[in-house]
Amino acid sequence: MICLQGTETLRIDSCRGTTTDIFKYGALLLFLSLLFFVAWPSARAGQNEQQALPPERPVFYEFSPQLPFGLKPDSIYIPEDNPLTQDKIDLGWLLFFDARLSADDSVACATCHSPEKAFTDNSQVSTGINGRQGTRNAPTVINRIAGSEQFRDGRAATLEEQAKDPLISPLEMGMPDHEAVIKKVKSIAEYRALFERAFGRPATIEDLARAIASFERTIISGNSRWDQYVAGKATALMEAEFRGLAVFRGKGRCTQCHSGWNLTDEKYHNIGVGWDLNEPDVGRFKVTNNENDIGAFRTPTLREVALTGPYMHDGRFDTLEQVVEYYSSGIIANPYLDVEMRRSNLSLEEMLDLYSQDNRPENRKDFLVQELNLTDQEKTDLVAYMKALTGEGWQDIKRPGSFPE
């Protein structure tokens, strides 16, 4: 056996004290090894907590402040307390698609707002946990950046408020309360880290809603052939679509509600749908308790309307042709019907006078319904025009390949 001292090589019998030193260092090494293995589990747990984030951002498109052509930057709604950031958008994207936010891990936001179906579910009414069905059709999330009030009856003042409601609805995601939602999210290490990165603090229900709302505000549509036509490209619309636009603006009076760049006035109207039932859905009235809001629902955007059926708040119409037929000659009269649908030969000012506070709803029963009486050609052209409202911007949004663990 040999040992090294300085630069000289010596025989073992000339290395005095070396054997003793070896035993000393060996004992020290053994002690350090035992200490390492005792401390390793807790050290590893701490490392997992700090390094729980994936090495790269989730596979997602980078948010850009550039809106598709036709959208108006001065007409979008982003709350001051929730500015858009990429970290919040990434987190919201994961939460939006994660079914673990439901009571039985079966329903996500994307269950009713699927990217493959233009962010609807293409069902008459939506289905939640345990096959429970709601009573209203799920509207598309596309271009909800254009308004503050959400749901068909406007009961949520913001997208942030809207994001919290389905989580604890027994007909949707079925969690017992918001505290249970956050407890479940906090049990997932990577979510804990993602919330710290996005908000600089542990997860709360308010921040969870802010993240989902941030993602939803990136689900946008623009640059349709209608946008191009409005911008001056005369050839953007085909002949039938151009004729349909004329009906839309004229005889059809569609612009009374479907106005502006997002083709909605963001207001609430009773258009008669549901008043053929024994117990009509009273809509906005449940929110305001104002009798003028009985049976009124928010005007939906017509962007991507060819892809977002069934239509109306109860999903009763499967096709755009059926919708046009209803407006043409099938409107259901009721005492609270929107003024625009009762105009007959009176001017709008005269009708508004009839709808003044001195005229109670029970006195409106004999008001005439204004039927459009569109020709077959006008109906066909109007549908053709609405199909030209299909745009771009949301199609690149995909489902996550995996979720935080």
C-alpha cells in the first residue's frame, strides 16, 4: 500500500500515522453520509416546491396587444385591477381547461366553452356534473373582452365575477364553496408556484377568477370579410352577402340591437322567446326586479354566429334559417315585448311614448307585433351575410397537453 505526502511516493511502513488518519476520515465520511440521507427528504421537498414550475411556459400563444382587424381598442373592457400579463394568461389557460376544478373532476370551463366548437358546446342547454342540465344555452366566450356584464341576464358585473359562479353551481361544476376550490388548487404544487409567479402571493378565489378572466379576454375574433368590406374592400362580400347586409341594415332592422363593431348593443331585450311556455324564463328581471326587464336577455354578438348554435337563450333553434324565420313571422307576443318588435306603423318615438310609465304592461296586450315578412330570397341572403361574420383570432387556442401536478 502506498500513500502520498507532498510530491513523494513512500512505502506504507514509512507513512507514520497514516492508517490512523484513514480511520478518522472514514468515520467522518460515514457520519456525513448518514446526515445527508436523513436530511434529503425535507431538502428534496423544498426543492420541489421551488422548482415545481415546468422549465418553459405552457405551450400557448404569446399574448399580443395587437387586436384582429375590425376590433376597436378603445371599446374593450379590462379592469384596472386586473391588467393582462402573460403569466396570468398562462395560468388562466390551464385553469380554464382543468376539470379538477369541479367536484368530481369531470367538468371544466371548457366543457361548456370548447375551442373546437367556437367556445360554446353546441348543445341546447349545458350539462354539468352527474349529467345535470341547466336551463339556458351556453353563449360563446368569443369577444367577451367587449363588455363588462356577463351571463345572458347580466348578473355578473365582470368576467372575474362570472368565472367564480359556475365553480359552485350544482348544475355545473358542483364544488361546495369557493374555499374548497382553493384548497384543491393549493394541493397541487405546480399551481402553487404558478400563482406565486402570476400574482406574487398564494392562490385565492379572487386571483383564480382574475387568471381565468385574463385568458378569456384573449379569446377574440375579427378580420371577417364583413370587417374588410367596412374598411373599403368592395369585393370582400359576395353578391348574396351584400344583399343580406342591406336587409340587415334595412328591412330586417337587425342593427337596432346588433350594432357596433362587435354586433351587439350589450343591452337586454325581450324578443318573445319562451313566452309560449307555461312558465317563461324572466331573465334580467331576476337581477334588477324591474318589470321592464321581464323576459329580457343580453344581445349576443353575431361574430362567429354560423358556428355557435343552437340559438336563443333556451337553445330552441338549431339553424340560422330558423332564427330568421322567427323574426320574419313568428315572434311571440307578450306584455313585455321589446318596443322595436311592436312598432307596427308607429314611429319609434310614438312607441316609446306608449311604453312610458303611464302605460302599464297589462295594457299592452293588444299591441301589434311588427312582423318583417321577409321574402324567401331576403331570408337566404340574410343568412349568407351572417356567415360572412366568421373571422379569425381564436382558432389557434389549443387544449393543454398536460396539467400541473
